[in-house]
Amino acid sequence: MRYLMAATFLALLFAAPPAVAGEKPQATLYKNPQCDCCEGHAAYLRQHGYTVTVKPTHDLSLIKRMYGVPEKFAGCHTTVIGSYVVEGHVPVSTIDRLLTERPKIRGISLPGMPLGSPGMNGQKTEPFTIYELSNDAVKVYAVD
């Protein structure tokens, strides 16, 4: 119970302020201080109209646990946008869909560091499978 209360307090403390109508919400991207591809994803989000605050941390696993990201679906960084967690290098089209549809889930995840994903080097070789993170089960949210 104490952990739940602490997690709720931290979530409220770090939650992004609501967006003004017509604007995209503030995004907070948590990353390992040595990771450069995370900065690439932050730049990609900025290019698509998001205001992004990057917060380097050595406690990234704590952030992931706090936002309910299962280890199996962990990406290289964790972004909080509005009331959602966006795990990894998720394409902006899927993020925009999430924010438009507003499903009753914790967030979405593109696990790992797929080549050619936004912020990553390399060539995209297959569609990206983005998973829905909810209390019930993890299932496919989008294929991009």
C-alpha cells in the first residue's frame, strides 16, 4: 500500500500539465544519461510539435516500474505524455492516435531498440509492433 501511495504521488508530481486546446501535450522523456538514441527520439517528437523535457536518470528501471512497464516490454527510454506512458521509440503517428482515442490503458510500448525506428539508426526492415499496456493483459495496439 505504501508503494502504491508513493507511486501515485510521484506520478502526480511528474505528470505533464494539460495541453491548451490545439496543442500537443508536454512530454517528459526519462533516459539513461549515456544514451544518445533517446535524444534522437526527443528531437523527433519535437519535430512533430511536442514540447519535450529530457530527464537523465540512473533509476530508469524504477521509472518503468512506477509506470507499470513490464520488463518484457521495456524500451530504451520511458516517456510520459499526458496520462500515458510511451515506452521506447514509438512512431508519432501511433502516439497521436493514442492521444486522440484516449483508451483506458496505461500506455503503449515498442520494446527494445528496433533499427530504423524514430531516433534509431539503420533501415526499417519490417513493421513495428506496438503493444498496449493495461491492467488486464498486454496486446497489440498498432502495427506501424
